[in-house]
Amino acid sequence: MFAARLGHRCSEQRAAIYRLTLGIHRLENVEETVVRLRDQMTETQPVLAENAKSTQELLAQLAKQSESVAEKRAVVSREEQVVRGKAEQVAMVQQEAQRQLDQAMPELEVSLSNPIGR
């Protein structure tokens, strides 16, 4: 009975040692991964800083361009109003010319059909 208990106790201790060994290997792997990731982060930090700086510069440039676009849009809007006013004037002149032409055409046809000097 003592031998059986001793055998069982030895098995339990071997299992505990195996678990601890496995845990240590896992911790070593995690430590290696952390070191590798830390090194990668250290290497990429200057690149990330440069990218952040470039992004800020692009955003500032975009803000300036947006202001310029807004100013140009206002100029175009004013010019569009002027052009519409001129288009309305042209349409009125065209209507008046068409009305005068409509009045003059019958008189022209009458004068062409009456040969006075023939």
C-alpha cells in the first residue's frame, strides 16, 4: 500500500514538474515574442513619427486648399449670376428680334410679290 501511494505521489510530482516545465517554456516563448515586438516597435517608431508629421503637413495643406476652393467657388458663383443676367438680356433681345422679324416678313413677302417696277 505504501508503495502504491508512493508510486501515485511520484506520478503526481512528475505531472507537476511537466506542467511547470511546459509553463516555463511558454513564458520563455512569450518573453522572446515581447522582445521581438519591442525591437520592431523601436525600429518602426521613427517611421511612424515621420508619417505622423507628413500627415499633419498634408492636413495643413488641405486646409489651405479648402480655403482657396471656397474663395474660387464664391467668385464662380458671382460670375454665374452675371452670366445668367446677360443670358436673360440676350433672350429678351432675341424675343424682340423675333417679334420684329415676324412683323416684317409679311411686309417683305407682299413687297416681293408686287412687282412695281417690272
